[in-house]
Amino acid sequence: MALIPHRFDPTRFINDKVKHALTFMVLFLLLDLAWPTTNTPLWKTISLFSLWAY
């Protein structure tokens, strides 16, 4: 999405904060599917927050 020119971006009407929130929800879902456990360990949440802080 970052490489698409602005006039061709199909999500240009969606707020940037909403895009980031959706992106991190998808990343969390993929992370949860990659390492399934009965509950969500704290390291999954911390790893996503470290990406956000970077």
C-alpha cells in the first residue's frame, strides 16, 4: 500500500489511524495463528507494540 500512488489508492478515503489499527489487527491474527496457544501470552502483545514504537 505504501508504494501505490495516492490517486490510485483504493483506501484513500479511510483515516490513516484506522488503516494502522487494521494492519496491526491482521499482524496480531497472523502471529496468533503462527504460534497457537490456549491463551494469548504477553510476548505477542509486546512484540506488536515494539513494531509500533519503532
